[in-house]
Amino acid sequence: MRVLVTGGAGFLGSHLCDRLVADGHRVVCVDNLSTGRRRNVAHLEPREGFTFVEADVAEPLPVDGPFEAVYHLASPVSTTDHFARPIATLRTGAEGTRRCLDLAAACGATFLLASTSEVYGDPEVHPQVETYPGRVDPVGPRSAYNEAKRFAEALTMAYGRERGVEVHIARIFNTYGPRMRPDDGRVIVNFIIQTLAGQPVTVHGDGKQTRSFCYVSDMVEALVRLAGADGVEGPVNLGNPEEVTMADLAREVVRLAGSSSPIAHVPPREDDPRRRRPDVERARRLLGWEARVSRGEGLAATIDYYRREEPPR
Amino acid sequence: MRVLVTGGAGFLGSHLCDRLVADGHRVVCVDNLSTGRRRNVAHLEPREGFTFVEADVAEPLPVDGPFEAVYHLASPVSTTDHFARPIATLRTGAEGTRRCLDLAAACGATFLLASTSEVYGDPEVHPQVETYPGRVDPVGPRSAYNEAKRFAEALTMAYGRERGVEVHIARIFNTYGPRMRPDDGRVIVNFIIQTLAGQPVTVHGDGKQTRSFCYVSDMVEALVRLAGADGVEGPVNLGNPEEVTMADLAREVVRLAGSSSPIAHVPPREDDPRRRRPDVERARRLLGWEARVSRGEGLAATIDYYRREEPPR
């Protein structure tokens, strides 16, 4: 089938393109390269089933249907990126999502929104279930990304209800793996780059805040299953529920890299959630999916990628 | 000064236009008349300082600057309206707000967003203060309006932070008065129309859910003060903190109208908040404002308007 992937040159998007091309689909990848990188899809460009289109999803889309599926991943994702560009982040979430939904409606395509655990904000319940409404201050310093995604979810549901589009919402928890941008500020890539550069590994605050991390191949499998799950309505949490503290993660990266970098504590970040962990029961039940790659395996593969492909200068 | 009022033919917008024209400003009123009504501003149209432009704020705006102030009120507001048109509601909140902010940024105008107590969703604290992040399910049945407004707030803050626009956010709690659309489903207009028609007054559920209602002249005063309050950042609750149960309100309307309509209980509404009451301390402190019109006075004036101007057929 013919599939549109927006944000297809990003970290997660490029792995999704790999998978869809490998499955024999014709893939049109749209990316404005504001945070995505052409190098992430360079190996796909010679392939017959793959087309790269440089375009901003918030503007009229220079692609023609029909598509059978639209995977809408385009958005600045890392804190570094959306802090620097709140207006663009909001516009992509709203106008970009609207244009992609209009296209899906016009084609009769299935639509999958890549949403985020950030819709839960700084939650007071753990783990988070899909019915938890979240705790997000709409005017807080993180609000551009969080509200952009909450808006995108509401719009996606509205197209499902009002226009009858087959819609799916993936609430993606932290995901990692090769091709994360080295400078995008995500914690795992930071730790790896610092470790490989022989620098101190910087942990914000006391390092006791926890996150859970899903390896990218697991996440791609989940997205493909969700897009194909006809009739599954409403958001589905996708992530690896295993929690780790930032301090433990830093030590693990240093150990797996065979490094001797010290851990350095730096001031906590404003508005940084203390914990974030998905309840993935709904994904397990409806998609028969759960994360399979252990953190040790995933981190080793990721460290290996940065050592070989993007060594720190 | 020259002022733009979007949604200026709506209930609140038309009263704001009245006030601004009376204050000697040149007012451009933009409204697509999807929920606003031309009759609300018909008396202003002959006035030299007033211009009506029929346009949708989600499309390129057919108005030229410069403006010194932009009051952005355009949005479906009543539950009836946004339930029926979730996609348009979301688009107005996002794309309409973005276009108005772009205009304000281009002119160096002060921007005031008419936001809403609905950003708090179904709150678990009473009264609500501006720092309360709210409890809104982004995919719930009321989410189109609530998330549209939360998004508009986030975008407004982003223009303040990233582009230096002087921005103000009014979190408007229930407001009532003449010119509410008789069919828009708001509780006070429903009660008045039913009473004047001699029909039973319908109360949802047990009638113990409370609301607080601000008379429109008080709200207009608050908006004008807020727009002129240089340096007041972040949202400000505007409303009348006096709570009343729906059952008591129904009895009050019947009594003030001199009617003998009975009260009829009908099934509760899905996702209907139990309580909603503003903490208006911030408005009192920063604007020297509080609601002055008693519910008795306001209801009597409103009943009088519907009896004279829009009697039920």
C-alpha cells in the first residue's frame, strides 16, 4: 500500500520508514528538516518504493493522494527544540495535524497521530493510564509542546467523530536508539555523547527522578500494529514500563561504554516531571504488543551506533 | 485608538464593541456570523467609528492595520455550538488565534485572548486559581472547545515570550445578559425562554451542580481594564464568584419573570462539571476590578430584554 510518513526524516520517523519499505509499501516521507536529518533516510533514497519530500506540514502539502495510511509524526520533539521554537511547535501541532487529517479524510486513509506522554504533564498518578486527564499548565514553560499534542489529539478525535476518519492515537513514551540527534538534549543521547567524549555525565538535580525508555524497534512495531488495528478508538500508551532513575541510567551508560566518565550533578530543570511511566495494559490487550528489547541490549546497540556513525568530535 | 474585535457580533463581543465605540475608539468588528448575529451590532453600523467585516478569523484576515489593540473573542462558545462543530471550533482556536496574534505582532498591538474557565475542565479544587492546571481529558466529548482554548492560551504565551507581543489572557467564567442567542443552549437563556414561553424549566440531573454568573457589563469592564494593564502577564480569572445551584437559579428566573412555570428535572449531561467558581483575587489585585451587578439586577435586565426584543414564538 501507499503510505505517508510525516516527520519521516526524524529519529523515530526514519526507523518507521525503514520498516514500511521493508514490508513492501510505497512510502512518501515528508519532512521540513527543521529537526529531522536527511542523513537518517539517505540509505532509503535509492530505493524504488521510497520518496522524500522536503516540506512543512503546516503549509499546503505538496503531495498527492491516494494514501491508504498517514502516519503523522512531524513535530519538534526534544525539549531543546520546542523550547527554542514554541510558535512553530504549536503551529505544527495544530495546522500540520489539520492538513494531514484533511488529506486522510480526502483519501479515506487510516490516520495515526504520534502523540506523547507529555499530554500527561507532571502526573500525580503512576503509572499513567489513558483515562488520566493529565496535569498540564497551559501557560507553563513546557506548554507549547504539551498543548500542541493535546490539541492534536482533540483534533484527531474530532475528525474521527465528525468526518468518520479511521483514527489512531499513539501516546509515545520516551523512546531511544540510533539516529537521535546528538545535540537535541534527550537524556540518553546526552549521556552517550558525554561518555564517548570522555566528559563528565551530567545528571539534573538529585538524579532520583525516573523515566522509562523504549527501544526504537519495539516502538516501530507498536505503531504498525496500532495503525492496522481497525476499530481501536482513543489513545493507546506505547512505551516500556520499566523505570530507571537518571543516576542509575548514567552509571549504566558509562559501564556499557567501558568508560570511566564521572557523574556530575547539575541544577534541576524547571517543570521537569519527577516520574513518568506508562500503563501499557491497553496496548497489550488490544495490540498483543509489549516492549521486548532490554535496556542493556538497546543501550549497547545505541552506544555502538554513536561510536561508529556519529562519534563526538 | 483603532481596535479590532473578533467575534464582535457575538453576545459578549457586541457589548464590548458598544463600550469601545462609546469610549471614542474606532472599532473594526470581525465576525463570520457562524454563531454571532448581525442584529447584535445593527445599532452600531451607522456609527462613524464602527466597521463590520464578515470574515472567518481562521482564514487570511481581510483587514489592514495598524491597530493598537486586538480583542480576540471569536469562537463558538456554547456547548450546543461546539459539540456540533468540533473541527471548526478547534480550527478557530488554533489558526484564528495565530492569525490574530500575527496581526498584533505586525502592528505592535496589545493582544487580549478571551479564554475560558473551561480550561480548568472538571476541577477538583474550588474555587479555581490561575495556577491550577485543570483537569481536561484531551479526547473527551467536551475536548474540542477546552483544548482549543488551552491551545490558544499556550500560543498567546508563546507570542509573548518569543515575539515580545504585549499579551493578556482573560479566563472568562459564565457570563450572561441580553443578546445571548436564544437557541444556543446556555442555561440562563434556556431558563428565561422556557419561562417566558410558559413551559416547564428544565434542570439537568439533580440541579445541585453549581455555577457562578457574571453580568455582561461587569465582564466588559474587566476586559477593557485587562487590555490596558501593561505588564500583567499570564491568565486572569474574570467572573462573579457567587455560586448558585441550577435548581435555585431556575426558581429565581421563574420568580423574577412573574411566571408560574414548573421545574422539570431531565437526565444529567455527560461530562458536565459539578461546580465551577472563579478565584478572582488576582483580578481584584491587578485590575482593581470585581463584579458589581447583583444576580437579581442582571437577571431582571436580561428577562426584560428577551421579553421586549426576542420574545419566544
